[in-house]
Amino acid sequence: MKRIVLFMVMVSMVCIASYAQKAAEGTKVLVAYFSATGNTEKAAQQVASIVSGDLHKIQPEKSYTSADLNWRDKSSRSSVEMDDPTSRPAIIDDLKNLAEYDTVYLGFPIWWNQAPRLINTFLEKYDLSGKTVIPFATSGSSSISNAESLSGCELAKRKVDERSDRRRYQELD
């Protein structure tokens, strides 16, 4: 299983490197990520190194404990959040310069076959209009396919315009 995950990470890194080479010079890149256990943080650091991007850790106001992350316990914090599509866990608001960035790599672990609800909070809190958003994820067993729509988050007045491996948010008229 570890070989499969390692292979998937390596393929993702190659794809990210390929996109980074195609990116126009002079663009500013942000690698925003949420990591509950450190795995996604390591991946985000690698992505930031490859694309020469700035790192931003998306932090919950209340950190997750191992008990909170127990997916086998239906009353655990993560289980309760993921069971409620309207759940929006509070995040620390410390991203002050998002307007400076043209491209945002958005990293997260896959929880229950999708992005954590905390990612919805981030997407609804910050205006990503006109930015290229490239999701990447870590997982022990699930693919990113259900999370590619960025957790199915229904962003008001926005649409996802798919172009190759990137997602660009644009305001709807």
C-alpha cells in the first residue's frame, strides 16, 4: 500500500513540476494547505519547492486531536463535520496578501473520499476569482476524484472552468 501511495505522490509531483515549467514567468504562486497529521504538510513543502511558491498553512481555530480524527468513531469531530455538508469549521484568518498571487496550489488530506470541510471554509472565506487553483491531496487509500471539485463546495456565483490540470475560478455574470 505504501508503494502505491508513494507512486501516486511521485506522479503528482511530476505533473506539478510540468505545470510549473509551463507557468508564465513573473507569476506569484501560493501553496496553501491543511494538514492534520503532517503528511500533507510534507507534500506542500515539496510542491512549494518545485514551483518556487510561498507556503501558507490553513489552520483550524481548534487543532485536531487524534481522537478528533478517529474515523471509526461516528461521534468524533471529523466524523461529525464530514457527515454535515454545511459544516464550516473555523479557521485562523492570517492570510492577508492573497491578492498578490496568480496561482494557488491547494493541498489537503482526503477525508471520507473528499476534502475536509475546513477546505470549504477556506474557499468561502477568500476570493479566488481570476486565480488558477490547482488542488493536490494526500490519502492512504482514496483518490482525489471526488475532491477535484474542491469538495463539492458550492461557491456562490462561481464556476469551475476546467483547463488541462488546472481550475480557474471566475465570477459569473
